[in-house]
Amino acid sequence: MGLKKLPVGFESFQEIRKLGCYYVDKTKLIERLLENWSKVNLFTRPRRFGKTLNMSMLKSFFEIGTDATLFDGLYISQNKELCREYMGKYPVVCLSLKSVDGLTFEEAQYSLCELIASEARRFKYLLNSDRLDDDEKKLYRDLISFQEGRETVFAVKLKFSLKKISELLYKHYNQKVIVLIDEYDVPFDKAFQHGYYREMVSLIRGVFGEALKTNDYLQFAVLTGCLRVSKESIFTGLNNFKVYAADDVQYEEEFGFTKEEVANLLADYNMQEHSSEVKEWYDGYHFGNVDIYCPWDVINYVLDRLTDPDAPSKSYWINSSGNDLVKRFVDKADTTTKDEIEQLIAGNAVEKKIRLDLTYDEIDNNIDNVWSVLFTTGYLTRLGKNENGVYSLVIPNKEVREVFVSQINEWFNGVVKNDSSSIKKIVSGFLEGKTDDIRRELTMFLGETISVLDTKARNEEKENFYHGILIGILKNYSGWAVKSNKESGDGFADILLKPKNPDVGIVIELKYAYSMNDLDKACERAMEQIKDRRYDTELREDGRNNILAYGIAFCKKRCKIVVEKL
């Protein structure tokens, strides 16, 4: 029997099951929902952790007319009594708000109208229902044709639309309705970005209030999203309302892959030897008391390995969406926060008070709010929490660490470009052999940047970090050609500079020192290497015989520089 197809990009439970794709069984969620029974349930998890697929699974289970064979062999099928009582017994209204977007409020509002109308069109059998009268059928026609009379429709119909659909379905089936709303918070994010946040809050509050609070035809509702938007702003008046966040013990295994599920997946595809690599890159999240892997990452990794056994580990979750939040965090960082980011990059924990319920317009009020959103959206995870609600936060894995490093590098390049006076002093220093000037300005840049050095990193990796900083500075001056790791003589010179003056050339070799006391010796090693390996050869072949050689040693945010004329 061949290996099952991996469902990369599949969000439909029905499609996955009908096509015989690999499926990690999450149907225990059904049993637990029915056991706990809250009228309105909100699950907040980071993106790409299976929220949409779980919502599709709920729809497939509860909706009238479902194909019961979809659940053959799955956990829930063992509970025969529950399946007899609940499977295929309810009308279901299912919406994903991830497409509700627009540059203006009017565009986003119309987008929501079309979304609800599209869902309503699934129930066209209501037009022939002998349980609806003519007025109710007219009401249904209005619901599936939002485009008519837009000004009045948006103001009135939209607010009551989900409640009216529930009422019509109830009258047709004589059964209360289940409402599923996926990505409920995406419209708020889009609205915040485009400047109509308050209007969107008012709109969604009205729709949700009617559908979830005063809806006599509602059996129960499930919502999913990344952020727990403040109850006071959206869910005012909802008494039977339960939020299950990432740090709650309840439903801790229902989103994402547990280590056992990952082990089974790797074994099924004969990739057990890659378990430590998968853990390093894609594990590290903690939901409740359980260690969780990102499912999007694991499935993509296995698929790539099937195609190319030598494929390297890479970022999947990070590349599946924008990382503006980390960019915003790095841009806003003050000196204290920069030090804390360095601790995170080094693999250490940072303790922070976290707010789990924020409105989007509060995110930029202070840096502490950004910490909270980084946690709820998966860029940070918790090691623990004390009795005062202070969280011990860490970067979950190597993949997420990469996005922090990438954004730090982008931020530093921006800092360099905006500091032309320091660049001119560094350039002048290199041309004239003024080591004190170079050291002073480099130290200022080092003090400004955020170190991405793990204390356990090899010396070559640490040297690469400083090499990248210096290259970033030097390339911002257009008056010379900068060559990095250029073959010259008997090796590869770290940096060769070719100024406009055709007679002048500059060789730079970098070293990392274990301590401040080793800076002098590290500079000597750098200078000896330049001479022994004849790194000036490339420059001399270019006719440059007035050559300055620089040995530069770094230790944390300090440096030492020596120069010789060759």
C-alpha cells in the first residue's frame, strides 16, 4: 500500500477524507465540545495550527445530510451513542471572515455582505419549503441578494442577517442552528491597518450581538481566531461565553500536533531519523500543559523530504504570512527591550505580564501590549506562569528565531542608512588609517544594534555576525567597491575595498575574541593572516599598490582595530 497524500493547503475535512489524504485525528474536539457545552466558544491559537480544518470537521459532523463514512475509523466513531444523537442532526451556518477586507469601510462592509449572502445561498431549498410562508421566503430572497439597495441593506439587513438565517433554518428543520465563525478577528486586523477600526468594531458587534446573544434559534456557536479581542469591545452582554486560549489546559491537544502525533507521522513516512531536526525547527509551542508542534511546518517538511531526501530544513509557517508584528516590535524597541530581545535570541527567557484580551487599536499604545500579541500569535511561547500572571516567554524554535534575526537585520540596515555622518567618519577613517575614529563609530553602531549571537555559537558564526554588520555599513557608501569573502592570494579575504583612487586598496580581516583581554591578540592574528595568505594580491593585480591592512577584533559590543601599510 502506497503512502497517503499529504494534505498541504487542504482546509476541507470532507476533501481530505474523500481523497484518502493523511489526517491527524482531532475528532475528540467534538466530544469535548458536547461535554463542556458553552453556548458560545472561542478558540484562540496562532495561524496555521489547524483551526480552519477543525471548523470544517465540526461542520461535516453536525450538519444535516452529512456523510457518516467520513468519520469511519476516527476517534469519535467509537462513541456510538454520541454519534447517534448528534451526527447529521443540525443545520449549520459556517463562515470564514478571512476574506473580509477592503481599503475602505464600505468595501469591507460589502465584502461581509457578499460572504453572508454566499453562505445563505447554500440553503436555496428554503424557497420551496412548505414550512415557510411567503413573507419568510421573501426575506430569504433579500438575504441572498445583498447587492440590491446597498445603502439601506448595509444598515439593516447585515446586522440581523445571521439571526434571520438561523430563524429560517430553524423553522424549516424544527431544529436549532449551529454557527461556526472562523478567523473572526481578521476583519479587525484589516480595519486597523486601513484606518476604519472603530466602524468595523461597531459592525461586527451588531452582527455578533444578534447572532450569538439574542438568538433564540442558536444551539451553540464556535469561533476561532488568533487574538482574543476584548470582550468589552465585541462580545458585550454575552453571558454564556467561554474563551479557550493557548495557555488553557482545556483543549490543549486539539490544535497543533503533539509529539506523539509527530512521531507517528514521521514513522508512517519512514523519517524517524529526522525527529530531532523537526523538533529543533518546528516544536516549542506550549498549549496548556502540552508540548505542541506547528502542523503546517511538519507536513510541509515531510512533503519536501519525500520529493528531495536531501532538502534542508526551512521556514514554512513564517513564510505563509507577513511578519509585520515582529518588525513593529523591533522598530519600537527601547534600550531595555533591545536587551530583552538579545536574551530571547540567545535562547533565554524573558518575564512579562501578558494581556490576553486586547483591542487592535491598543497594540501600539505601549511595548508591553506588543509583547502580549507576540505571545498570542505564536512568535513567543511560555515556559511557565507565576501566581501574579507573569509569563516566562521564549522564542519557540529555530524557525521563529530566524524571523527575529531577519527583522533585526532589516532594522539595522535602516539605522545605518539614516546615519550618514557616522558612515562618513568610518569611510574617512579607513582611507586615512584613523583607527580611533573607526573604533568609536563602530562601537556606537554596535551599541545601537541588537545582538543575534547565541553564546553557544561557533566563533565562525560570531565572526559572520560582525562581518555582516560591517558590510552593511560599508556598502552604504557609494564611493568604493566592496568585495566580501573574495578569493585573493592563498585564501579568501573577509573584505576588500577599492576606493575611487585607483592607487589605493584596503584589506580587512575580522576576528572574534573570547574576552576583552583577548582583543589585542585577536587583532594580531588577523594581521598575520592577511600577510601570510597574501590577501593584498587581488588589489595589487588591479594596480593598487598603496594598500592599508586592518585587523579588527570584536568582543560583544566592543572592538579593537590595528592598521599597517603593506
